Amino acid sequence: MAKVVLSAQARQAIRVDMLQRPHIEACGLLIGEITEAGDWMAHEALPLRNTRNSAVRFEFDSQELLTHDLTYGDRIIGAYHSHPGGAPYPSGIDKGNMENL
């Protein structure tokens, strides 16, 4: 079964992002590669602005997202977001969004 692996650098970047935005959902992109075995290796985490400024929803700043897409392209392997005050599991909204992919 494939797994997601965060480098120490990516984990630290996410941790710092969450500490800097404790009352809203921290969010950003995971930069890395998908290995031949199918594992997702995230080497970096790049925080993006949450334009919703919400504790229960996030939306990336479209200009920031475009800039990172042009810079990193195929190296973008995923996204992350926090659940301040909530359970560390996908919410109903998260599950619905995943079904739409």
C-alpha cells in the first residue's frame, strides 16, 4: 500500500504554519515526488494564505497558487490543512471534496 512520507523539513514547516495561524485553518502545498513504488514523498511544505480566514474552511489565494504552480508544476504532490480545535480526521467537507477529484 502506498504511503505519504513527510521529510523533517516539511513537518517542521507545517508545524510552524499551524503555530502562526492557531485560530484559522493553516493550509499549503506539498512539494516532492511520487516514487516508483507509488509512495508520496513530500520534501517541502509551502504555506499559502487562507483567503477564507476561517477556523473551519480554507481556500488558497488564487494568485499564490498560480505562482507556485508555475514554479513547481509536477513537483506539487498534494495539499495540507489544519483543523484548529477539531478532530485530526477528514471532515465531511474534506470527504466531499476528495470525492470530487
